Amino acid sequence: MTYIHDGSYWETANGDIFHSIPGDESGPNPDSVKFIQNKIDSLDHYFEQCSEDLLSIAHAWDSIDKALTAKELFKVSAISVEAEGNREWEICFETKSDYKWVYIGLQFEGEEIVSNDIST
């Protein structure tokens, strides 16, 4: 884990999934670490919850096969908590290497998707 002084957060990765976790120099916030772990343990749930948004965005490109499910097309690349209290957080998906690269960050408040960021 690496502490980012100017942002007061920690960066780390769990396999291929990057994390940004609030904390201070003494370490990441323990509740936020548990929160992130819970999200990792629930990835199938978030694929299901985010599927419609992911496919709606991906289908804007003709080169992406419309028959694929979100789980076939995307992988989770990041889960981040914005602040202590864990109310605002983000899960990011990117297309698997066989497809046009599309990166979608879905921002949540609690369990509700409130916005997105898209990069290509």
C-alpha cells in the first residue's frame, strides 16, 4: 500500500483491481478497508446492478458485439471510496482486451448509481 500525502488516501491493488482508500499517515481507515472487501466479495451483484448502464454505453460503438453480456465484455478494474463514512464510492469497469477499450467509472451514493465517467 502507498500513502498519498496530498490526498490523504492509500492506494493498493487486489489482483487486477485497484483501490483508493481514505486514511491518514497511520494507515487506511479500517471501516473503509472492510467496505472495499465487501464490494470485492459482491462483484457478481455489482455486475448485475451495473449491467444495463455498462451495455448502454458500450453499445454506442459498432465494433462491440451487442450479443455479449456485461460480464463477458467487462472486467472490474477499480473500487474506490471517496471519503470516510463510505457513502460515496466508485466502481470502475473496463472492456476486456479483445474489445475496443472503454473505461467506465460508475459513482455511487450508498447503493444508488448517481453519475458516470467514460474514457475511450
